[in-house]
Amino acid sequence: MPFQLTKVDEDALRAVDIQIAGTESRSVAVADSVNGASAAGIRLNSDTLQFPPIITKDSKSAEWMEVPSGSFEPMKFYVQSKSRSIGLDFEWVCGGRFPPNRVHTLVSAMKSYFYGPYFASSKDKQEYPTVNIINLYGIITFKTTWRMMDLSVKYSNEMCKVDNTFYPLHVKVSINLESATQLAPSEEEGESETPFQNFTNLNRSADFRWY
């Protein structure tokens, strides 16, 4: 089922670069991730995306403490900023450069982000799995770090057959991302200021340009 993208869609695809990453030492090829071993090393760009992804939301909010004022409206005091969240939709129609088994492999590898083995690298350390958005149209134009909160897949009713195996013809993946914590806790021995002391991949300083 070959088809050709318009020039504007081809240009839009080149303006998207997203990486699902763990540590470099645990990075694996997408082809080795089918069984859910690790999602590290997946790159969502013009090589693996068939159509430009759709941004379904881009939101930011804060938490406020409400105190009765005895007047018309309660008083509200700023408590903390909440994570910025972004929703993205990806679609594939099997055919051409994207045979159904390749699409299935990629989607399975993306889902493996949520499996326990991906988080644990040793007995005393845990990985902090991240999604790095390197470029996303003009919305994000430099590397930012995110958590994947959820992923859902919708399959079409139409099926296709490859090597005696049936696959859905059309696949749509929706993910929700939240900006990841960027400040690392104290490393003084015997001191645990936060529950994240044993986590890696926490940056030393925050870049507030993209908040």
C-alpha cells in the first residue's frame, strides 16, 4: 500500500526527534526489544515515524492552597509548580517502508518502558528512565527530559498477513509525557533528604527556559 507524503509533511517529520532512553550501557536496538527487555535506544524521527505526530495537548499548572477569607472569594497561596504535560499521537499504516512486523516491533518496544526490569540496573541503584525530546516542531527546539506517564494503542479492524501472521493494518499510539525532575538530592552519606537518593539520571541544575 505505497503512498507518497507531501513536501510539507516530509519537512514536518524532519522537525521531530524523540528518544526513549535509559543509560548508554543498557541501550539496545529496537529489533532486540520485542520481548519487553528494554525500551532504551528507541528513536522516534523520520526513520521510524511514518507521519508527523499530532500534539494533542501542552499544559502547565500550579498547586494552590486555599484559605477562607471571610469575604467574597477565598485567598489562594502558591504551593508549587506542577509538571508540564504534553500529549502526542503517532500513526502508522502498514506498507512500504513500514511493514506490519516492523510497526509491531516498534510499538512493543515502546510499551516495554513500563516494565519493571527497565527500572532496575543493580541491587542498590535504580535507573530513572527518561524520554528526551530533542526537537518537536517549533514547540521544543532543544533537548528536554520527560517521563512517559501512559501509552495507549488503537488497532484498526482491517488486518494484513505477513509470513502467516496477521497484523492490524492501521496502528495509532497515544502517549502522555510529564516534565522530569531535574534537581538532584544531597549526596552526603547517611543523609536522605528525599526518596530519590538512589536514583540516577537526575540533572544537577534546571533550565527554566522551557517550563
